[in-house]
Amino acid sequence: LKPVAGAIVGLSFMIYNAAKLLLGLAALVFGMAKMDEGAKVLGGLTALVGVVAMLSNVIMIILGRDAFLPSSAAGASGVVATLLLSFCLMKLARED
């Protein structure tokens, strides 16, 4: 039973990190769009954190939970990228 449980937990973390990777990509895209619109600080910070989230979560997917990077760094960068992405999207909704 232990190998099955380990496989299920490993897959759930891989799916979690893949979702954070995609949120990082969205933060990068919308951050770059905000920079083009003139919101340089918000856009630049969102794009930067998006890249960090993408890289840290790719490392976690490739090397697993026992990588040299703590898994909390990958999770935290994804959360910050999501927060900044929401600010970009809220500002976009107000402009329309």
C-alpha cells in the first residue's frame, strides 16, 4: 500500500506544480502586456515573479519534491504570481 500512496502523492504534487507553472506563464504574459500599456512597475514585477514561478515549478516537476530547491519556494512564488496576475486582471477589467 505504501508504494501506491507514494505514487498518488507524487502525481498530485506534479499536477499542483504544473498548475503553478501555467499561472506563472499567465503572469508573464499579462505582466508584459501591462508593461506595454504603461504600468511598468506592476507589469514588470508580475512578469518577473511569473518567470520565477515558472522556473521553480519546472525544477520541482523535473527533480521531484526532494530537489535542491525547497518546495515551499515553488509554491510561494506561484501564489505571489497569482496575486499579481489578479491585480493585472482587475486593472484590465476596470479599464474596459
